[in-house]
Amino acid sequence: MTMTTADLGVATAVADTHDTDTKQVSKASMYLLALVIIGAAAALVATFGFGGIILWGVGMTWIILTFLVIMTAGG
């Protein structure tokens, strides 16, 4: 009788490729990122009026779509 993966256990058939270390993003870098995003929105509003809000929204939409494509491209 042959041994199947269920008999051997999945640990022998699948390599452990997960990183066990949890990497934290610092608070300072997140505050800096939020400041840059709010600053960009404020600069667009100051330059183009309320049309700057539309430009900022369109730009952020493209950035979010880019991140979604990058995150799902790896397989």
C-alpha cells in the first residue's frame, strides 16, 4: 500500500516558506506618510480650488489600483 500526503502529514510535502518574524512599521513613518498625503491634498486644493480635490481623488485611485495590481501579480 502506498503512503499518501494525508498519511505522511502535510509538513513533509510542503516546504515551510513563511517568515516567522513579525516586522512592525514605525509610527513615525506612518505619521510622515499621512502628513505627505494630507499635504498633497491641501496643496492641490490651494492651487486648483475644489477641482484639486477631484484631481487628488483621481490620483489616489490610480495609486490604489497600482498597489492592487502589484499585490496580486505574484501568484
